[in-house]
Amino acid sequence: MEIIRSKEFTATRAWGAKSISNMNGITTRLHWTDKPYKWHVNDGEEVFVVLDGVVDMFYKESGIELSTTLNVGDIFYASVGTEHVAHPRGEARVLVVESEGSV
């Protein structure tokens, strides 16, 4: 058992993470960042939950770049093959659930 105070979590580098669980190859990790990630496609599905801060999520549908703003409590679901990149506005903490070893 563990209680995690997500607003208190920081990392030494952007997108640093605390591993919370690995359930049959599906990981749950808490990330802290203050910088954008990189465009990528995960090795499976991804659930991205904003716990603190604001994140602009850019993604592509049929080759067209789109974006949405994610606030605290918002969830972005990336289906298999969804190219995307997260750009925080300042510091952000996000919970990411994805296949183990995914980008």
C-alpha cells in the first residue's frame, strides 16, 4: 500500500517519473515536467490524465495536426497509432497508463 501526493512530486528532469504499478505489462506512472515531450506513437494504447497544471496536447488525425487544452482532471486517450505530443504550460503532473516499455 502506498499513498502518493501527486502535487508534491517533482523530478530532476522533464518527464521524470515515479513508477506506481505494473499490472501484467501495463504500467502506471506519475510524471513531472515543465517542458514539451517529443512527437511519438506508443506501442499500444495510452491514457494520459492531467493531475496538476495545464497541458496542450497536439495530435494527428489523418495526417492533420490538431490540438486541445487539457486541464486538471482531463483525460487524453491515445488509441493505437495516434501520433501525439504534450506541451505543458509551466509545471505539470500527469498520470500515464500504458504498455510497459512504451515510448
